[in-house]
Amino acid sequence: VQLVESGGGSVQAGGSLRLSCAASGINFSRCAMGWFRQAPGKEREFVAAISWSGGSTHYTDSVKGRFTISRDNSKKSVSLQMNSLKPEDTAVYYCAAVFTFSDSYRTSSERYDYWGQGTQVTVSS
């Protein structure tokens, strides 16, 4: 199983970035997918999650209205569109996957089985 994130970088506050995660070695269309982030000196935190079909999504309060998670099962990929970025969004962002028996999402990092290596997002003021 491999999850590979891309799209991180440096941007000024108010800017946008789009993160992508390419999956291989898993039955992607039966996996809930999530994005998490970890800032220096802080614990990893949930950002967004999406169910198999993409019909159910969930966001942490601090990114609602600014971030959008989406997936393309034909390409085995999940994306995180990040708009109106703030300095407090600076972190390493991780993609995660877990097989689920139902079309639902997960918000706890402990519920995910597979993780990418992370991609750095830096937002300057």
C-alpha cells in the first residue's frame, strides 16, 4: 500500500493550494480517505474526511468554508483544495486511508490504517 501526497508549498496568507494524494495497492473505492495535519510542537489533527462515494464529507471547524475534500475513484486519488489560507494552516499535511464496510467517513487518526509521508504547507503572513 502506498499513499503519495503532492502539491504542498509556500504561499502568502489568503492564497490557495491544492493537495493531491495518489493511492496504490488498496481497494481505493472501498476506502474512506482523510487529511490530517501536524504543526511543529503540536499533535496531529484531523482536517477533512470523505466516504467511498464522496457523498459524505466532514471538516474540522477551523477549515469549514475554506477547504474542500474530493476524490476520483477512477484515478485512485483524493484532493484537498485549500483556499483563503492562514498562517495557522502551516503544517505537514498527511493523507490517510482505511477500508470501511459502509459508505462512511472517519475523523480519528486511530481509525486509519494507511498513511502517506506528508507534504509541507507553509503560509506566511
